[in-house]
Amino acid sequence: MISVMGWDIGGANTKAVFVRTKNGQVIEFRIIIRYFPIWKEPEKLVDVLSMLKEKVSGSVKLDGVGLTMTAELSDAYQTKREGVNHILACAAQAFDGLPIFVLDVSAALRSIEDARSEPLSVAAANWAATGWLVGRLIKTCVIVDVGSTTTSIIPVIDGRVLAAGENDLEKLTVGELVYTGSLRTNVAAIVSSVPLRDCTVPVASELFAQSADIHLILGNITEKEYIGETVDGREKTRDRALARLARIVCADIEMLTEKEIVKITKYVYNKQIKQIAEGLNQVYSRVRSLTTEKIPVVVTGLGKDFLGRAAAKCLRVDEIIDLSKLIPNDVFKASPAAGVALIAASKFERRIVEWKL
């Protein structure tokens, strides 16, 4: 049997999975997600990694670790090179004595030394892990992975990820990265104005409310799923979220009715769906030009239903598939971590590891 952990070290959330495999099949899987805003206390990353490793793997002797990251973009670091090197140093300390493999943008595993020598090849490569994972199940598709902060749109043809962009800048340009997510997006980055009392009102360019408030008000997420901090430090309740939304037009809950605030909320929600749909349309159209096969859209991530599926429905796609219907155990909540875990397990088993459904 092989026991490995896969890590997706993000700027706001760190996700880890434990996978045990045998004869090319997954026989055990555990997941843990921890909100850790690395820009506040980057020096505590070693402690966070060590604690999560202990919680999810316990006393099991690990054969190795696979990891990917997006935290290098955090403004805790001056450059991505600095961020990659700090994250790798923390991983080497937390996983001392274990083989550590770092995912690059071609979904290949590299040593820490190789990753340090070419930091941009491993920066923000987590989409490659998701593409590899889904490509084992559906040979040709477009994946929409809606996380807390961003949405990755990943083209897969004949089981291979065929991304047009390799880094975040390139991906933003071609629609493969949409900087909008289910929890942490500033509402002022989704809309510049909203309808109110038969007028169009510009919104304040302040961090008064975030996408988690939108989705809590509309029932798309629960209070428990509101991971992280509120922008005002107050409670994660619907009433508090309504108060935060009122502020985006420089008002409050005494100036606006609940009905008016909910109307604003629904408007912002629809605009966020369109943001993702625009990126998806760019990628889907490109894939359509490269193959005559049926091209389903596979949705994953926390926002897979209320944002990913909703965006796909705006377009004429062949089919919409929920990743959670293909793979059990809440893998959709941490697709990149699960993907890099299976890539690492496949390296040890010397064959492609598959899910035993």
C-alpha cells in the first residue's frame, strides 16, 4: 500500500488530502481545509502545515508528499520567486524526512531543488492538478473550478490539459482565470453600480462587502461554509450580511428595506455569474474549434452549483457534470490537492492510480 498527502497551499486557504492506494486504486481518502491568510503571518506556515499533516494523516507513515501552491502571489512577498522559495522552505521543514514533489504547469512532479531553480514553472500550478484528475475520468471537457477567491477554467482534450496560458497573467488574458470567487471577492470588483429605487447608483470603491455576503443572503452558502473573516469583523449571519451590503451604496439597514437590499444582492449575483460565463465562453469556444467530440462542462469547487453550473447554463454547452457525482468524499472541495496526491501516488505505484467508486 502507498500512503501520500497532497497539498494546495493558497493565500487564504490551505487544503490537504490524505490518500492511501493499493494496486492502482484509491482505498482511503481524507480531507482537511484550514483558513490561513498567509499575508498576515507568513512565518507561521510551517506550524500550519505540521498541524494539518498530523490531523489528517495521524500516525500513518507517509511514503511522500505532493504539493502545489498559489500563495506565492500574496503581497507577503515582493516577487513570486520569493514566495515560491519561502513556501518550499516551509514545506521542507514541516515534512522533513519525506520525499517532496512539487507540481509544475505541465502536471509533472519536480524536486524541491528543481522547483527552486525555476519558480515560475511551479507558481500557481494547481489548475494542472485539477485538469489531470478530471482528465482521467472524462477525456474531453472544460472544467470550471470555483474556489473562494478565483475561478479556474481548464480545457482538457483527449485526457490532456491544453491550457493556452501557463501563468496567472496569461490565464487572465485568455479567460482561463477569472478573478472572482464564492467567498472573498470584493463586491466593488463585481459591479460598479447597482439598481435602486428606479435609479442606477454607483457603488463605493471600498471593501464594505464580499461575495460570501451575497451568497449567504441568497442561501447559496451556510454560515458554516462562510470560511474566513467578514470584512467588518462582525458575525457571519444573514442580518449582518444585509448590513454590509447596504454599505456598498453608502447606506445602512435603517435607510434601505430588506427587499431593496435583496434586490441589489440578486443583481450582484447575476453579474458574478456573467463574469464566469464570459471566461467560460472564451475557453469553450476555443476547445470547440479543436475537436468534434462532445464537450461537457465539469463543475467543481465550493461554488460549483450556484456559480459554476449557473455560468455554464448561460451558454450552449453540451452537458454539465458535477464532479461530486464522479468522485466521492467531498473531493470537489479540494480538487487540486486531491489531484496532486494522486499524481504522487501514481509515481510511487508506477501506474496511474484511479478512484474505486
